[in-house]
Amino acid sequence: MDLSSLTLPVISVITLVLMGGALLLIMIPAVPVAALEWALAMILGALSGFTRLTPVGAIVVTALMVLGSTSQFWLPIFGMRGEGMSCMGMIAFFVGMAIGTALIPIPFIGTLLGGLIAVILVEYSRIGEMRDALRSGGKALKTVIYGMILEFVFAIGIFLTTLVSVISMWNS
């Protein structure tokens, strides 16, 4: 696609502004921010014929997106998992997140509070010990927050890679 010398810089700036704004969506746990950042970068790459987002940049942002999107699979390797919590507890956490978001539509607060309450209820009904149920709720919350932090780090990496790629090609 042949874009004019004026249109391409404007599209680049708009994409970078959208990517910066998308980083704020990390406050909503259900939003896959790394995948959204990647999609914006790839759209810029496709529109510019991979002159603004270089092929190397596209490979790097794709790798970062894959790492960010699959963290739930490799986090346990590094000891970040919901140990002592049942599979039903983790399912309850994610269902509770959806319910919490609907009932308390304040990003982050309603979502995490709903998940925490759901885990505590499920684990208490399963084991009958409030102390263990509270511990499971805390572990679930910690696991989700660690995952969000990692996803944010990868999303920032995608944004910075795109930014560096755009700046390095600006004078070309």
C-alpha cells in the first residue's frame, strides 16, 4: 500500500497514542493488553508495508505477545501458582471476576473483589476451614496480580519495540 509521506507519520503517531492508551487497560484484568498492543503494532506494520514496524520489530513484538499471552502456562515453572487451591477454586476465581465486574463496574476493584470472594466461598464449602479458604483466596489474588504485572511488562516491551522501530525508520 502506497501511503503519502504525510499519511504514514500520522498513522504512526495515532498508532503509538492508541498503544499508550491501551496500556491503561491493564487495570481491567480480563483485557488481553499484550495481544491488543501486538494487534495495533501489526496493523501499523501492515499499513506501512513493514517500513515503520520493521520485520525484526514484528518478530520481537510477536515473541513478546506470545510470552505475555501464555504466562499462565509458564508461571508455575517459576513457582508462581495457586498452590493449595483446587482447580474448582481457580475456576471460581475467574467466574467471580466476571460477576464482580458486572456487579461493581469499577475496573480492577469489582473484578478482583468478585474473584476473591468466589474463591473463598468455593474453598470454604470444599474444605470447611475459613483460614485455609482465606489463604486460597490470597494465593489466587497473588497469582492473578503477578500475571497482570508480567503482562504489563510484556505490553510495555511491545510498545517500546514499536516506538524504537518507528523512530529508527522516521528519517528513512
